[in-house]
Amino acid sequence: MKTFLLATALSAAAATGAMAAETYTVDTTHAQIVYNYNHLGFSTTYGMFSDITGEIQFDEADPAASSVSVTFPVASLFTGDDERTTHFKTDDFFGAEANPEATFTSTAIEVTGENTANITGDLTLNGITKPVTLETTMTQMGEHPMAGKPWIGFNASTTIIRSDFDMGMFAPYVSDEVEVFISIEAMDASAEG
């Protein structure tokens, strides 16, 4: 179904000539960032960020010309343990007081399949900006069945090195590599209201 939707959109774009990118606003209630890391070899520990805001400029005719820019508050961090959450927000890790927001802004998109792409961009965490690449899949595009508005969804994943962002405490005993999974829905901004 998702391949059909994307193919239909691309066919419509070709039939009507060049189309400008459409602006989609992130649906904050259906957007999460989940991460995990190896803890001393004994377990895999998980955490999550929410309250994600931002925009996706999606160009149906030329997906490589699309872009994404999102922000999320470090205060939205959930680890499942209050003491760990509080520690992660300190200067040992996220430095939430000095750097209350994290951001990702795309710089390039490489289309890799009918509904997949590698999105490269600048990730800013703890006041440090580094390039990362998100392996991304469009999960669906079409009218939201309840909202009755154009909607789009994506899943993405990447691995970051936390010491790159001056967050390397306890490495390598606690893994320096952090696996990140992102799931985002966004609504056509022109249909909001």
C-alpha cells in the first residue's frame, strides 16, 4: 500500500509538471525517539524522548529535494528510573540546563528505494553539532482516516557515538555506541486548523 501511495504521488507529479514541496508539521503526539545501549554487558537499557516539533518539506516529484528540521526538549527524556533520568540531564551527559533543546536539520537526502532514503543532517546534542545519517523508510502517505487531512509517516534509525557529543562517561564499559530509532507522523500544514 505504501509503495502504491508513493508511486501514485510520483505519477501525479509527473503528469502535472513540477510541484513545489509540501510542508508537513510534525504531529507531536505521534513522534518518538527511542534509544538503547549496552549496559556493562549485562543488559540493554532503553530511553525515550518526546515533545518533538518541526517541519518536513516533502517534494513528491523529487524526494531528494525534500528536507526535515526537528527539535526536541531534553526535559522530555524518560529512562524508567528517576535517578538515572536526573543524572542524564546533568553536565555529565546532556547538559540540559545549558542546552535545553536538541535539534536535527537535514543537509542531504539520498533516495535508496521506492520508499527509503538516507537522510544526512546536523545533529546538535549537549551544545555540540555533528553529522549523522538516518536510514529512513516512508511508512505511509495519504489521508488520515480520523483527521481527514493529508498525512505522512516515517521510521528512521541511526547509531551515534555519545563521546562525540561530550557524553562519554563510563565508556567503554557502558557502550559508547547508542542505537537510535525514530518514528514520526506529520500533517499537511496547509490543511491545519
